[in-house]
Amino acid sequence: MAFYDEMAVMALEMITEFGQPMIIRGATAGEYDPDTGTASPGIVAEQTAQGILLDFTGQEFQSNSLIKQGDKKLKIAAQGLDWVPGLLNKVIVQGRTWSIVPPLKEISPAGTPILYELQVRS
């Protein structure tokens, strides 16, 4: 096992111990049928992830004007995810649904994803 693969496993273990499980929900719209004028039902996919939901610090508010009051920082372990979280996904933490807003950071030294850092908004 390579060094960064071990780091990804360690990140998952630490976040599992100190964080909480959450659901990442991705929806794909159905295809439009011009003959009938309707769309087929979309597909909703969910995956369970381990993450830590944090408040932004005062210093982060001062240096980044894209952060709004109530936004949170979400760190998700990359190990074991079926797909990478994207801007169109929703995250459900303790029954509350959050939208992912830019920026979305992937921490991946040497090309090995270890952690995703997201900004989320309720």
C-alpha cells in the first residue's frame, strides 16, 4: 500500500471516530421525450460518507466574501466513496439538507484523494 493510500485510510478512521455519518445525494434528471412531451423519472443515488461539519472562523469570513452567514465547512473522507461529491449534490447531516456551494476542494497529494472540503449552505 502506498503512503498516500495509507493516509486516506487513516483520514477515514479519524473522521469516523470524531465525525459523523452523512448521506450524499445525487440526482440525475430523466430524459425528455419530445413525442409525448414528458420526461422519464430521474434517478436518485445516495451514498453514506463520514464527515465533520464545522463553523467557519472569523478570519475566513474576512478573507472570503463568498461565505454567507449560516454556511458551514464540511470535511468528508474520500476513502470508500462511490463517487466524488459535486456542486449539484445535496448532503444530509442529522436530518438537515445542505446544498454544496463553490468552492469544492479535493485534497489529493500525488493524485490520491484523501479528503474533500466543501462549503455547504442550508
